[in-house]
Amino acid sequence: MKLLYSFLPVFEFIIIFTCSILYFGSTTVQKQEFIQKITHSTGVSKLIRSVTSKNDTVTITFSDDIDSSTVLNSCSLKTKWESENIIYPPNSYDVISNYNGVVQLRFFLPVVDKYEAELICDSKHFPVNLSITDFSETEISNNSQIRCHGKYFGTRWCEARNIYHVDRTFFFYSRAHFKFPNPLLVPGSRAPPFDKVTDRFAKEPIVTNITFDEIPRNGKQVIEETSLIYGVFYNFYMLWHMIYDFFIPYYSFINVRHQFATRDTRRLFVRSDGFWRFQALANWISRYEPIVLENRYKPYFFKYAIIGCEKPEANPDPYRNNEINSILFKYNLNSSTAPGFREDVIKYNNIHIENSTKPIVLFIKRGGAKRDVKNLDKIVELSKTICTFCDIRTVELQNLDIREQIELIAPAQVLIGFHGSGLAHVIWMEESRKQRQTHLIEIMPHEYNCRDWYETAASVARVNYHMLMNKKPVMPEGLNINDQNHLKGCWESKACGTQYCHDRLRDQFVDLEEDLFINEFKNITNTLMQ
């Protein structure tokens, strides 16, 4: 009996599961009884001389001719994938050949992998080894199939054929009885515990014996293009995280490390909402509008899908501590991560890049933010006396849309600002070359030395990186005695990597030492003169 779907008023399923649910919710003894129950005792095992296997085919040699239906009613197959049982009951596979007592059985295995299996005929067990190295004739079959890369669910990504999505749930058609590991994978670019938990493929895809064609729904759509099924980072409203935890990792994954179709032959499906504020940055992925699956009730059938991506993390340890490691988190991004990303974003957003005859130096003002450079106006005036041939500007980005921000940053040769999301824009700067060098100057609070994120960003952009940090501590104005003592303790203990000190050190206002800036900026000015 198949899964039975019926309707509630608002596009919901009532799902009645087949005996596969009974099997996977039962004890080991009950599972053995299940196998015996579904395998009819016909005495066929007494006629078997030998059992061999190759790829996904099992060959049984009988002592005499035998009817195919007798074999189909008498034998089942049991195997495992990632510790999950896979059962092929009688009549859930194909007889592809029957001649002179030699019968070949084809099992459409759900996962591209190697299997140690047992063919069970009556109560007799025959060990067999099965394997498939690539997707199997999926273009002429309704069967779903998946190939996964990686053992740990937090860093695993998969390729899938013939899966479908209905009412916020992925389904996987197979005649086998099994379920996928829970969770199967994380679709976004951050591994646990820094992923968006609600995006995980938990108890998905659901294995069903109903094909997409049999779903009693209107408006079904078959996606012919390569489907990219991805997830956002939970802190998706911050520019840094959208660029370096969404777009940059995915650009590297689908354009650099792998070549998954082209912009004209692929489509982006995001598991849940969260990136529309920066949707313009997605134009390089596909010529089609991105689709947020949680907002759609239309049934989609994916002929070929890439689910998830590689995680660009230095140490995606499944046992790491959320509180500590969120501070000390290290990206595995560098100058070879995303070559061409800047150019593609500019190209597919029709962004005009100013052609200036002078080197443009941009100071980012934080517009009354909690932390800033207190004497920034004076530093700007100093820079004008040092680089008299430069076009020196100050910009406030918070009221500009993303295209306008890119237009401002892209022509700059020097970008200067306090530690914060504005420096994420270094990615739009032209890469540094001998004839035209580009520079990022990050102004750091005193003893705030536990995050190298913007140095990493400069490396991805191939822009020269400079860090300025006052040599002497300056106590911020307005702190009470307790807060002053706390801050002093953090300075002296060099405990930036702790939750106690991290925010205290990061949120200091900085009165930048002028000599420190002058010396660094003079050196940079010399490269601009060249």
C-alpha cells in the first residue's frame, strides 16, 4: 500500500505511512520478524545453486528453470547505508533476465555507494556485495537517487536526482523501505553549532513510494536546469555574514572548486528566507529569480540538484563549544577562494565604476555607531597633508543600498575604517597589482586581537592588509569604576577570546595615535605614487 495523501484546506498533507514506518520504529527482534513476514516461504531457496553480484545486479543460478514471479515473491534484500537499514521487500525490484535457470535481479539502490548486503530467499541468507559508482539511468526512471560527499552531517553535501519538494518538505521516491540519517546535512555554508538549525535536512528527504506524477496537486513544475539548494546563515541581516557566510563560499563551491553548470543553466532555491536585502549580490548565480522554498507551496521536481555546499571553515569540529568558538571562529578563505567574484557581481548588476585620475582614499564613518574612531576627522585631515595628489573622501554607508555601496567602494585604492561590517566591502576593491596597488587599513581597539576576519577578507580580495592598534591603552570616557576595572583586567590578561572580555574590548571607542597612522599612511602613499 502506498503513502496516501489527502488534502486539508490550506495545502497540507495527511500522510499515512506504509509498513516502512512500522519497520524503522521497531526493535531488532521485530525487524527480523518483519523481514520474515514480507518474504514468503515458497521453498525456492532449496533450488538455489549459487548467488553472485556485480554493481547493482544479483545473479541467482537455480537447479532448474523457474518462473520470475516465484523469485519476486520469494526473495528480499537487506543492506545498510550510514547505519540505516535498507530493505527491498518482494516485488520491489526488477527481474532483468531469466534464462536456463539463471535469473538476474536489478536493485535500484538509493545512494551511490558500496554496500554489503544479504539476499534473503525463504529463510536462507546469501551475502552479496553491491556498488554503484554513478547515477543509474535516472533520465528514464522515476526513482530518486543521491550521492553524498562527507561522513559528518555538518560538512556533508549531496547530489540528487529525481527528488521533489511539496509543502516545505523534500521527498525521495524509492521502492525500498528505508530512511535517511537524521539529520542528513546542513544546506548552508556554516557547520554546527553555527548553522541555521531549522534549515537542516532533519528526517528529510522523506522516502516514499509515490511518484511525483501521482501527487494529486495542480501547478506542479519540473525543473530541467541544475537546481542549487542552499541555506542562509542565521545572522543574515549583517553584511559581513551575507558576503562571507553565503555568497563567497557558494561562489567558490559552484564556480571555482566545482563547475556546476553555468549561470544560464542553473537555478537557486534557498531553503528559507533571509537574503532579500542583499538579493542583488545573487545575480551572478543564475539568470532566474531565486526561489525561497519555505514561501512556496507549488510542487517542484528536481531532475538534478546540488544540496548544500562545502564548508569553508578551518576547524568544523562537531564537539566545539558555541560560546567560545563563535569568538575564535576561523574561516578557511584565501586569495584562491573566489577569483572573479567581484567582477561577476559588478557585471550582472550593471554597476558603473568611476574612472578617477587620482588615487581614491575612502574613510568609512560609522554614523554614530556604538564603537568608532573618536578623532577620525583629524585623521582625515592628516591624510590630506600626506597624500596631496589623492582624492580623499569620507563615506557613510548605512543609508545606501548595496549597489550604491559597491559603486562607492569599487574604484578606491585605499579603504580605511574601524573594525566592523563596513570593511567587508574590501571585496569590491580591485585586486592589488604592481602597477596599481590597493590597501585596506583596519583600525582595531586596544588588545582586540582575537579575530582576523577582515584580514581574511582582504586576502580573498587580494588587497594589501594593514592593521592599526594603539600601543597605549586609553580609558574611554563615562565608564564607572567597575567597568574601568573590568576593561583594565581584559587589557592585562589578554583574554580577548573569552566571552567576558570580547565585547568589552571590541566596543571601545578609539582615539587613534596620530604617529601610528602617519607612519603607515606614508608608506602606503609611496605605493600610490608609483
